[in-house]
Amino acid sequence: MRTWPSDRVVLGGDYNPEQWPDATLDDDVARMRECGVGFATVGVFSWALLEPEPGRYETAWLDRVLDRLHDAGIAVDLATATAAPPPWFARLHPDAMPVTRDGTRLSHGSRQTWCPSSPDYRRRSLALVELLARRYAGHPALAMWHVGNEFGCHNLMCFCDTSAAHFRTWLQGRYGTTADPADALDSLNEAWGTTFWSQRYTSWDDVVPPRATTAIPNPTAELDWRRFCSDASLEQHLAERDLLHELSPGVPVTTNFMVGFSFDGLDYHRWAPHQDVVSNDHYLAAHLPDAHVELAMSADITRGLAGGDPWVLMEHSTSAVNWQPVNTAKPRGQMLRDSLSHVARGADAVGFFQWRASRAGAEKYHSALLPHAGTDSRRWQEVVELGRVLDAVSEAAGSRTEAHVALVHDYDSLWTTDAASTPSTLHRYRDELRAWYGAAWRAGLTVCGEHPEADLSRYRVVLVPSLHLVSDAGAASIAAAAEAGAQVLVTYFSGTVDPDDHIRLGGYPGAFRDLLGVRVEEFVPLLPGTTTALRTPPGSAVPALDRVRGSVWSEWGRAEPGTEVVAEFADGPCAGDPAVTRRAVGAGSAWYCATRLPDDGTDALVAALAAAAGVRPVVPGLPPGVDAVRRRGDGGSWVFVLDHTGEGARVPLAGTDLVTGRACSAEEPLVVGPGGVAVVREGPGGSP
Ligand code: GAL
């Protein structure tokens, strides 16, 4: 996997000069130089300008933009412009407009109005890609290709007849082990459990997407549909990418992911291996009290998708967005902190949507690098300061973030946990992920997102929150990590179903029963507002769990001989049954948690895991809310320190803070101001 651009931490963003008179270009470029913009993503939504009529292309304006950016030394991430087809596309190809689950055919007038399975969209988009690739492959400004934009954001699912046919072909590929489609249909019936509710298929013609229906849809059909939708968009991505590789060899190709709180549509574990550079868009979840922790989790998962290598933050915002219920502004200092949190976690490029705030259109109230108020504004001063800081920390580009804790996550588990008809709608996959990620974050431990089937044995702590669906290979890889010496924590509702979404019989948590030495007979989800107390037996490995109250979930179960009960349920229907357990496995341990713990509980358990694993915070002893992350490379190591407490901190590090240029040492510790940031190049003797 390559990083891009390779030798600096670079500032940039979406640049849409077509929204402005030609003369604005000169001013834009001058301002970009003033704040240190090093890359611009151009052309994302310009199909209607590039091809005003079918087959008639106008590229002179884009030539001008690329030439001008190149003269200014600004690298171009050139979009294939296929994200939003022009209105004429809808007129010529009404069948290519997406259809919703209830059968409504959507119209043009917004963006991403195309069915991912449409052959007309494929043909017309590839014609545009070919035109752009042939014209710009040799342009000196071209540094990367940007396929589409945020695949699946608005058109993830289309329920039209074309999609239905595509879905059937996909299913035949999944279930066909012989040349006979009837065998594949038998396998599908088996996998989908269609004897239930009289759903047995006897003809492929009857297999359709899970359109609106009377009651709970078939869960495995729904799961396969979600897998298919991810793959259908991936097919479009690969078609564009392959053409770019052929016509523009050597230029990396990416598409921007949306790893974060608001999107769960694509299986990025399947997408990531197809990226020359992994890039991500992240927008703060203003409704979360700890939005900066959600940001950190997104960045750590993105780095995992990039195989631990540096990646590109393609978009975030300088301040407000335009699509949340209340689009609040970022307080002073937050844009810099957010940006450096991504850089600490491996981003070597910091991009924004967008360069110049729009005057018109759906996003005119979205913040930008150059705000409506112009350069005579505090936001602009912050942008200039951000450019200066990124330049100052550029020596860290190419280095890798150090992490000893894995957070195992998976889209099949997300989709099946958040589906209809599970034991509790209070249990949401990402809440459980965030709960355990948050505990590691508060403990000062750096985390990396990993797929269950990745090699987890290089981690000292492996967190496995609610991995509802797991393959045998995934379960084996998690067990192997414990054997190899990791402290592995599995939480409730994990291992329950196989990849067909069928229950693993004989007691929960199915695939993890032997590893954990726990056998659960029945789930006992808790009603809203209800909690259950925990009690620790004498000699418990985590006495701090005594009297902590669990919520959302409890279970009737037992610890098998050799499994230690760390805490049990003290009241309610599960009183006396294990709530938290530990079992020695090989050189490590396998822990189980059967309820949703409040923060003090997750914190106590993560502290115990870290102590048993011998993992220490990056900077021990920091006040809660002061984030410290280390990147390490050939040129040295750098510790990023971000103060989210608003109170500032004295930090025992030795070296030079690249943000201020000041030295720090055992005698003169680093001082980070309230809400401030520091990036310390660790000095020869390292940190005290
Ligand atoms: C992203 C998108 C951008 C812009 C931005 C607004 O999802 O890629 O084009 O819409 O959101 O926050």
C-alpha cells in the first residue's frame, strides 16, 4: 500500500472552482499558497460541466485549473466525476434512477442518483473516465485518481428489476458450487432457512431483493442483500479503477471511505485491499459528548484498513456541517486538534470539504477552508495556523502509529446485530464498539481496528465487542491470539451465529464457548431503564467491578471448570450467574463480559487486561482526556499530545515540540495549553 503524497503531512481539500467565475481561480491559488494547501481534489461533482450533452465533452476549464494548480506546486487528486450524473442522464435512462425498498423510483435533482447495477450508468461513466484518463494521465499536476465519491452514501440500495437480476447472479456465484443453477438454489434455500414461513424457492425468478413486505424479512436474505449491495458498488469502483490503471499506469487510485458514526453500508474490509491508498472522510458526531473519541476510533479503524500504513484524511470540516439536526460551529482550537488526532493515528494528508464555502446549493451553510466571511476572519487565521503546524510536523510523514490493542470489528456482525428481530433493540453494535474503544482511549492505550481473520497474535490486548457473526476462521484467529499470549476480551452476543446467520447450537457464545470456558443457556436482555448489580467473589481479578451496575443485557449461564468468575450478577433474574469471567489459555487469557458495563466498569476491566498484558499508556500518568499517541519511523519517533480537557497539562516527555519549537525534558516537562496540541520529536534518550 502506498502513501500519498509521500514526503510531507499535507493540507488540502475538495476544490470546486466551477462554482465560481473564472477570475476567482487566481485568488484561490494565491490563498492556497498563503495557508499552505498542498493538494486539491478536483472535479468530484463536475460531470454536467464536463459532458453538457451526451458524448460532447468540455475540458478547457479543467485544463486551466490543473495547469494553474501545477504552477503553484499543488498536487491534484483528480476525481473521475462520476458521483453525480447530469440531468440528461435521467432523461435518457429513467430505468437507471434508484428505486427504494417500497418501490418509489427516485428522480434526479440531488446527487448520486444512479442504480449501482445499471448497465447504462456503467457505460456512460466509463466513457467519462476514459476521456479523463486519456486527457490527464500525463498531466504533471496529477498525483492521484479519486473514483466517484463516498460510494453508497445515497444510493447504496436500489430495489429495481435490474438490481434484482444482478442480485440473482451474485447469489448464483455465492451458492453455486456446480454448473447447475438448481444446485445453487438448493444451497440458497439451505442458507436462507427458507423452510421457515413457507419461503422455499423453486425458481430463481422468484428470488428478489428484500423489498417492502408484511413482516420481518428473512434475515439471511437481508444479510446477503447487504453483502451484495457492498459488492455491487465495489464492482463499479473496480471497473473505474481498472480503466485508470490501464490508461494512467503508476498513478495511485483511491476512493473516499466513510468510516464513522453515520454510515454502515459498505464492507470496507472487502474494499480496502483494492485501494492503492486508503482514504477516509470523517465528520464529527456533534450529538456525542465524546465526539473526539468517536473521531479517534474512526481514524484507528481506518489505519487498520490501511494495514497499519499511513492513509489520507480526504475530508473533514473546518467548522459546521449542513446535515446534522443542529450544525454547531467548532470552538477555537478544535479544528487543529481534530486534524492532529487524525495525523497521530496515521493520516499523512489532512483534507477538508471544501476549499471555498459555496454561495449556492445544498451545502451553502457548510464550513470551508475559506469561509463566507473571507480572509478577515478567525477561521481563516486558524486555517493558516493549521497549514503552518502540518508543515512543522511533516517529518513524521511515512511513520507508523504504534498500537498494542486490537479492536476486532466486522460488517457482518454490524448488519446482523442491528437487524430486525434480535433479542434487544437497545443493543447496537457500534455502541458496544464505542464503549470498549472508549475505555482503551481513556486508559491512554492506542488501538488499531482489525478484521476477525487478521493476524491478531501481534497484539497484547484484543477486544472483541459483540462479534455476533463469526466464521470458524475468525474464531480460530481470536483464539490463536490468546494462545500466543494476548489478553482477549469477548463480550455478550458474540459467536452466536455462523456466516449464514444460523445459530451455533449447544449454548452461547457458540464459536467462543470453548475458548472462554463459558456456557450460556439463555439471553436475558434488560428492559429500558433497568440495571443489574454485579458482585465480585473474594479474590476476584477485578475487585473494582463490585457493585458496578450492568445494563442492556444479562444472561443465564455457567462458568465451566477451570474458568474463573471475576464478577457475577448480584440481583435480577440472573443472580448468581457469571457476569465477567477469565480463563487461562496458552500464554494468555480469554475474558468474557455478559453485560453492558458503565464507563467505570469498562475502565476497570481494561485496566486489568492492560496490567495482565503489560501494556502501558503511551505517556503514563496523564489526566483523563489528554490524548497521547506515538508514531515511529526510520527517522525517529513522535508523540502527539492533544488536550481535550480544556485545562492543559504538563507532560513528562523529552525532545522537541515541533509545534512550538521548544525543547522539553525530565526537568522542564512539556506544557500543553488548554485545548492545545504538541508533537514531540523524542530526543536521544527518549522520554523519561
Ligand atoms: C461528504 C461529501 C462531500 C460533502 C460533505 C459535507 O459526505 O463527500 O461532498 O457533501 O460530505 O459534509
